Amino acid sequence: MSAYSDTFCQLDALLTQERAYWQFMPFACHEYPWQHSMPGLSDWLDSLSDLDVASLLEDTAALIDELAVFLPALPEMHQLADILALPLVSEVSPHLPRGLDVGIPGRKWQQVLAFNAVLPSHKLPWLEWCAGKGYLGRVLAACHNTRVTSLEWQQSLTQDGQLAANQLGLPMTFVQADAFAPESASVIRPDQHAVALHACGDLHVSLLERVVAKRTAAVSVSPCCYHLIRHDAYQPLSAPATKSELSLSKHDLRMPLQETVTAGQRVKQQRFVEVSYRLGFDALQKHLTNNDAYLPVPNVQKALLKHGFADFCRWAAEQKGLQLPQEMDYSYWQRLGEVRFRKVERMELVRQAFRRPLEMWLVFDRALFMEEAGYQVLVGTFCDKPTTPRNILIHAQLEK
């Protein structure tokens, strides 16, 4: 029996059982999906002040306690999704050459140091996947005095990274290649320790698949952006996930990334403006077209939001080929959008309680895939959530 199989199956059963409370699109809902099946939950949500909602969004433990009255399976789900911090293998802040952190944002630097501190030392050359400018590779090369191959798609980043490595005298070689292209597999070898810190979606999945194909000695990844996939829906990796009743859309896969742990007041206010504008425009377009279907609008430049709701509506209408009347009470639709925002926030509050369990479902799927391929796997956190909400690390070592 796999080390993570039983936990995955229990989590899968509970997520499937409770999917009416997380697997829906709040933007497309006029009322709570459970309005009639669970009226008590609806009444409780409506009784919350905006301050209550904001507080609970930032305190998952309190949120679980409150929701457990209506959804008693939640505490068990979070117990199953709870993982330990990985043991430190080296110092979190080791003595490093001067200038190693030049150009690296503070929070990213802390993430890199924390990631490095829990990596087992196999005394193997490193492969840094989706390396960017090689921030992680710099620390690996300096701390372990071992050669690093850094694969990155953007040529400008590989050039900047190689220049910095040369100036610092680090044994790093940058390779400019598409991680999905067949030729990128040539940089993966059996005698390596492959690493990926926050490689998005299919990028880190492709690394795991290629590591398995090449029988690479070890791989350590911190998954991110699960929704950035090439298929329309999630493609399970392991045998238990393949048997699951869950079918995950890209919308579902965005859930783990919607936590507000690191969001400041400015970001929250900007989100309120954008989401309420989108919801107000959606209500307006439904009125004009007499069509009750939600109409998604493309990403908008944040600067446009400063011009006000009316300008946003004109821009959105142009994007979707809609003709707006000359005379329009935009303030009415803006207020309606703000009312809908409050309802959407309360739906998201319930979905918030399922984010970590869903993320761990995805993480355990990856862990099981590696175990099925003959790897010994360890899953844990490498830093606290304020440093990054995406703080999970999967380490897999080929069993001998």
C-alpha cells in the first residue's frame, strides 16, 4: 500500500460527497447553490457583516469551526489535508557569498532559502527546471558547490541569469529551451537531482513525467498554478485519481490559488472594484440581451478601472460586440454589481474551506504517481504561509 494512497482515497470520497459546496462558479450564481437544500447555511452567510467575511477569509481555522455546524465533514477533510513541516537539512540562512541575493525580491529570496534548507543532499548535479534567472540555482550552486543546469524558455532570462552566475563565479550553465519541447528532455539525466520552485501547472507535471522516464535519481518540486494546463480539464496522474468520480475544470483548479494570505489592503480594494464592475456589467448585459447566461469578459488592464464603471462597461461591451444604449443609468448597475459582490464573497467563503483539501488532492495525486514509478516520496511544507501560500514540497527519490 502506498504511503499516501489511503489518505488520498479518504480525501477524494469527502470532496466528492461535498462537491455541491465548492464545485460551482459563484459569478454565474444568482443565489446560493444550497439555498433550498441547506437554508441554515444561507441564513448564516447573509447574517455576516463584511468585516466578519474579511476576518474569516483570513482565518481558516475559525472558518472551519463555524462551517462545521453545517458541513460536519470539514474538520476531517482538513485533518487529512494537514501535512508536517519538512525537517531542516541545512541552515535556513546559511553563510552565502556576498551579492548572491542581488536583484531577487525579498519574499522570493526567503522562499529560495527555505526551499534549499529542506533539500536532501545527494551530492548530485542539479537540474533547475523553469529556472527564470536562476535564483534557486544560485543558492544550490553556492551552498552545495555542485554544478547546476538551469533550463529556461525566455532567452532574456537565460542571458541575465548566465551573466549573474558568471559574475558570482558559480558553476551554473543556462539552457534556453521550451520545457514542453522534446529536446528539453535531453538535459534530464539519471545522475541528477531535479528541482522546480513554483513551476506552473503542466510545467512541473512534465518534469515529473520526464524524471520517471529517465529514471532520474531525485526530484523536488513545489507545485503552483494548477490551472495552467494544456487540456480543458485536469488529467489525473495516478491510478487512484484516474478512478475518482471528480472531474476538475480549470475553474476548479484555480481554487487553491485564491487564498488572501498575502494580499494587502490595496490589492483587496482593487479586487473589490474589478469584481463588482464585472458583476455589474454582467447584470447589465443580461438585461440588454435577455439572456441569463454569465458572459465572461477578458482580463482588463488595472489602469482602466481607475476611469470608473461606465468606461469599464464601454470597454467590456466592445470586447464582447455589444451595443450599449446612449442613455444609461450606470450608477444603478454599479450598485447592483456591489450587491452581487457581497453574495459572491460569501459563496467564496464556503469554497475557501475546501481549497487546501483540493490542493492536497492534487499534491497526493503527484506523490502517488511518483510512488507508482518506484520512487520513495515525502510530502511536507518548506515554509510558513505568509512567506508563500504555495508552501508544499514533494520530494521523490528513486528506490534502489
